[in-house]
Amino acid sequence: MSFSSILGQDKTIKRLRALIESGRVPPAMIFHGAPGIGKFLAAMEFAKALNCSHVAHRERPAAPPPPDENDLFAMAAPAPAPAPEPEPEPAQVHSDPSDSCGTCLSCLQAASGAHPDIRVVDTAFQAALLDEAESSNLKIDTMRELTRWAQQKPMLSQWKVFIVRDAEALMPGAQNALLKTLEEPPPGTLVILTVSKKTSLLSTILSRSCLVEFGGLPSASLRTILQAQGADPDQAASLASLGAGSLEKAAEAGAFLKRVSALRPSDPSRVFKFSAGLPRDSHKAREEVKTLLDLLLAKTRAAWSAAGGPAKTKFTALLRRTLELRRMADRNVSYQLLLETALLESERAGIKIEDLIRPEK
């Protein structure tokens, strides 16, 4: 894989490639934008391209072990072999210094997740590091360990790259612990934070980092990605229209489609059955409710635009109420009750659950 594998972010990728080609790479970068638009993938490809040697890797055959002089049954020493021919110079794979080749030792190790100088720091990594159950936050001890690693010299490549995935999970103390590395970055060290909202980071971190913005994916790119993941063309088109430029949102819409298809239209309790399908994890439940409320707002705005007379007044009231519920979703509330309220009020106005996941014509 290379930068060409990242679809729908041409302008941003062009900027990243220019940084690599110029050699003026900042020690701290923040990749920010909505979830599911390729920030983490871009961070990995940036790290690969930065450390790429552009020289094809060849495995050398292992030398045979020397004979054991004390072994009575050892075979007689063979005749001396002719002097080996000198190895040819390593072949240059390509001459583009702003992208990875995919075949050098550094690229191969990065692709396998075993590169000693490229580390992904997330909650799963933290659980293994601290030998504890995975949590939703990144802790101060994890960032202190990152700071310790940053002081060490690279083992294989020119750059040590630390990718802090979903950096909004950083607790305030962990962000302050990371500041030491950002304020006095060791030579050849790069820290990349991927985050949905840059405002979730401390201003001191923002001021010491280069901000790289990622926009929503175009519908055509989203369809291409969904089809590559196994969706048929019609399903990919439907999910792309509901995904709002995000692969993650499109996946959520696909899960909503399955849940809705399991409901009977005549079932009076179907709103409650649908709401009962929310994840048990409060963070995931909140994000799912926010996605559904965003879909409901989009459908209500479309209905309001097409309506007239008393119907327009009805949809105006529903818009105001849904906006109020959407603001409440950012608080510590019962997300299941919030979703039930929104769905019941929308059905009374004529917008059913099925309408939320039906793409606009």
C-alpha cells in the first residue's frame, strides 16, 4: 500500500507528500477530521513513506554451521567452493521520494506491524503495556512510556514515529505528560495525533503541532471503498448516501438497516425494540444516538423544505425539538430514553424509523 490507497483526500495527501519531499517534517502533527475518513491510514502511510529506503529487500541465505571437530561421524570436509560472485547493487524500486515503495525492509516491517521505529499508541496497546483490561481513556503512564521511548535512538530507520490513535481519549494528565516530548522533541522523532475534534486537545498541544485537516469523503470514493469491502453496487450507493462522507457512519447505517429489517411495521413496540439495540457501552451508545439524531435532522429538514401550510409548522416544531435532543446527547443522560423520545415524536409527525435509513432520491 502507498498514498495511492487513500481515496478522497487528494489535497491533504498532496500536502503530506510535499512535506516529505522537502525534508521539513515538523516533530508534532495533528490529523483532525470526522471519524472514518482515513486519518489513521494516512498517518501510517506517512510514517512508511518517511522511513522508506526505496531499495528492494532481498533475503540472504543462511550460512551453513561450521563442522564439529569432535563429531566422529561427521562427513569429510567438502572441497573448497569457488569464490562467490560479488552481489549486485540493491535495485532502486522507484525514485519518488515522497511515497513508500512497499518492498524495502522498512516498508515490509511497517506493513506487518513489526517496525521497531513506528509505534501505534491506542487503548489496545495501553492494555497490553499496562497488563490491564482495555479502557476508553489513554493514561498518564502510557504517555510517560512514550516519552521514554522517544529519547532512544532509532533501531532501523531515520525516524521514530509515534501515532497516537483517537487522541481525544487522552486524559488531561496524559496530555500534559506528552507536552515534554512536544516541547523538546529529540532529533528524528515525530508524534502524530489523530483526532476527530481538535478542540478536545489542550491549547498547549495545539500550539506546538502542525494541524492537518481531513475533509469528508466524496460519495464516489465512499462507494468505491464499500464495494472493495464486499458491498454490492446498490448497497454501496445506499450506504454512501447515508454515510455523510464517513466510512464509519456508513458502517453504522448498515447496522441500522439490519436492525430495522428485523422489525415488523405493524408492531406498536418497534421503537422500543429498536432503541433496546443500543450498545451497552455508554460512549458507543452516545455516538450511535448522535448519528441517528443527525439522520433524523436531515430527514426533517428535507420534509420541511417540501412542506407547506400546517405541515411546515409541524416540521418546524419537530426540528426545534430534535435539535434540543441532539444537544442533550452530549450530556450524561439516558441515551436509550433520548432515542425513544426522538423516534416517537418523529413518528407522530410522519417520519418513521424506516425513513431514517432510506437514501434521498
